[in-house]
Amino acid sequence: KKEPAGYGFLIFFYPDLATEIKNGFPMIKHIVRVEAHPENVSGRIEQAIKILQGPMPEPNSDCPFCSWFGKVKEYYV
């Protein structure tokens, strides 16, 4: 049995806001290495479920994702 490595990776893909589309739809890839603590996984999952089942938080004016969602939320809510 292998022991956990103690780290993992989060990989984010989001559209490149360039004005030209070359060879398909351009995406930006952002990879972040994060330290992992396997003993905390159950508690974190329970916390995430609680947050996801709760009310939508108010958007932050400095957040580009909040700004985007404000523009498209009528299509999702």
C-alpha cells in the first residue's frame, strides 16, 4: 500500500480574453501545488457540503468571477 504523497494539484482552466481565436477556443491553464493533510479530508468535505447547500454569498466587487456571474446569473438561477 502506498502512503499519501502529502501534496496534490489544483488545475484551473478558464477562457483567455484575447480578441482572436486561434486554433480553437483559447484557454488559460493555471496549476497550483497544494499541501495535503489526509486526516483533514472528511471534515473538509463535510464543510464544503454545508457551504454548497447554504445560501449564495453576496458578490465581492473586486472579484472577476463574481462580476461574470452577476452578468449571466439570469441564465443559471
